Amino acid sequence: MLDQLAELGRIVLRAVAGLGRAHLLMLGLLRGLRDLFPRPLLLVHQLYSVGVLSILIITVSGLFVGMVLGLQGHYVLSKFGATQTLGVMVAASLVRELGPVVTALLFAGRAGSALTAEIGLMKATEQLSGLEMMAVDPVKRVLTPRFLAGFIAMPLLASMFSAIGVVGGYFVGVGLLGVDSGAYWSQMQANIDLHEDVYNGVIKSLVFGFVCTWIALFQGYDCMPTSEGVSRATTRTVVHSALAVLGLDFILTALMFGK
Amino acid sequence: MFRMKTIEIMVGAFMAMGILALFFLALQVSNLSTTSNGEGYVISARFDNIGSLKVKAAVSMSGVRIGRVSEISFDDGSYEAVVRMTIDKKFSKIPDDTFAKIYTAGLLGEQYIGLEAGGSDTYMADGGAIGMTQSALVLEEIIGQVLFSKASEGAKNAEGAK
């Protein structure tokens, strides 16, 4: 009986300790931002691996999500004779929800897992300890540029996703299903609000960028320095990021649109 | 060194593409290009019943949108709805005996305010009030009237048959 109680206590304590280390790392990352400004090249390299290399998967997914939205939206809207509002449906669902959320999920799978594996291997091969031996803070030198790169790249990728998705919906709706081209754009412009919809979508993707990169870096930095530990940490990155994104999305949506 | 240069170029292209996408969303998808830049003048009108008119609904004249509803309030002295609307600056020649009516776009569509110009030579100024208004059509009231007239018709017919 006491053993089981102790086991439960150990699990809770370990979780709390992990949360504490994660927040200490976040403090270190935020403090390291100041030292990043004199050396922007570090950031450029990370923007390349986190942002540029993710463009392909983001744009292709955005195009197909937009096209599917066009098809499915047309099916439902045609039952009410409201196919002119297809543009509103496609743009609203992309800009408000699918853009930020799907981009964040893809980002966690494409860039987050790579970040974790990279940093985990650096730890396993004792490169991080090597840096520390040379009196270089690995959080400032290795982790902070990656963190800022993820934070910057996410909203840009989400905007690309939404923009390409709207064009994909246009191809299917106007090109394939015969919705009027003028109605597609004018209804969209009349009903999508810059502040209400577009800005809130950007805010969402900023939050997701922060959280996803933070989780990926923490899992890499905190992993067991073995090959098994790295593989576990990579899995945890994807799982935790997905859960955090979907949970936060509900909270943000309730705060932004719940009135 | 060449490799570094290509990476820099690609990162630059990435940033440009992202910002371009954001501009596309702002200009082509949202209403930034269709909303006026906030310049205009405010006129008000009092209605007995505004139906489901909402703030930001269109104000149109001959079917052309010339402004938007900026505020809706309730006057608890006269029990009337007070609708304030912002008219674009360039439409400055609205006669002061203009007639305001609440229309519905389509059978179940959004409600908007239609203005019909009067014949006066003096024009509405900032803060002016429209004197003549007609309330929104409320579907239930129309149905009630039709039912009532049908019922009284039926009663009359029954009396005639006696």
C-alpha cells in the first residue's frame, strides 16, 4: 500500500520537476535572446533549417487542405443554395483554425522532431558538455537561435498555408465546380475581418510557434543521453506538441471568438 | 562561403514569401481594401423597430454602399432605437429630407439600411438626424396579419352562408 503511494508520489514529483526544468530552460532562452543580436548569422542558419526546409510540406498541405475544403464546402452549401459563400467558408476556416493548427502540427513533426534529435544527439555525444568546458553556454549558443527561428518561422509558415489554401479552394470552387469568381472573392472580403480573423490567426500561430519550439528544445536538452533516450524524446516532442497545440487552440479560440 | 550566401538568399526569400502571404491575406482575403479609412461623417436615425440590424451593417443608397452602421443604442425616453451611421466623406450631398428604411438582403439575408433621397436643396451635415424612417419588417408580424385577415374573411363567409 505504502509502496504504491510512494510510486504515485514519485510520478507527480518527477512531472513537477520536469515542468520546473522546462521553465528554467525557457528563462535561459529568453535571457539568451539579448546575446543573439550581435550574431544574426546563427539565426539565419536556423531559419534555413526550421523555416525554408518546411516550406514544401506546408505549401503542399495547404493547397490540398484548401482544395478539400472547397469540395466539401460546396457539397454542404449547395444543399442550401448558398454556394456563393464558399469563399467565406474556405477562408474563415483556414485563417481562423486550420492555418495555425495544421501548420503547428506539421511543424512539430517536420521541424520539432529534428530539433529534438539534433540537440539530443549533441548531448549524447557530449558536444554540449564540450561547449560548457570551453565556457560557452550551450543554451545561448545552440538553443536560443533555434528557439527564435521557430518563433519567427511559425506565423510566416501559417500565413503561407492559409494563402495557398484560399487559392486551392479557388481552383476547386471556381475552376471545377463553377462558383462565380467574383462572388468567391467579394463575399470573402465582405465577411473576413482583418482584426477579428487574420490578426487572431497570427496571434495563434505565434503562441504555437513559441510552445512547439520550446517543447522540442526542452525534450532534446533534457533527454537521457543514449540512443534510446533520444528516440523517446523525439516521440515525446511530437506527442506533447500536438496535445499542447490542440489544447491551447481551444483556450485561445474561447478567448478570441467565444463572446 | 558560397554556401553561406545561398542560405542567406533562401532565408531572405522565405521571409519575403511569408510576409507576402500575410499581405495577401490582409488585402485579398479580408476586408482591409473594402472598408473606408475611417474618414466620414455621422448621421443618426430613429426607428421603432430595427429587427436584427447589426453594427457594421451596410448603409446604401440606390443599392450602392455609402457607409456603415457604427452604433446602435436604445432611447428609453421615447422607446426608440437610435442608429448612428458613418457615411463616407465623398458622399456629402445627402438631402436633409432623406428617407431611411431597413431592408433585408434576400429572404433570410443580412439587414441593411437603404436611404432614399428627398428633394431638399440643403444637405445633411455631421451629426444630422434623419426624420423619416420605416422600421424593419418582422416576419412574425406579417404572418400574424395574414392569419388575422384570413380568419376574418372566413368568419365573413360563414356569416354570408347563413
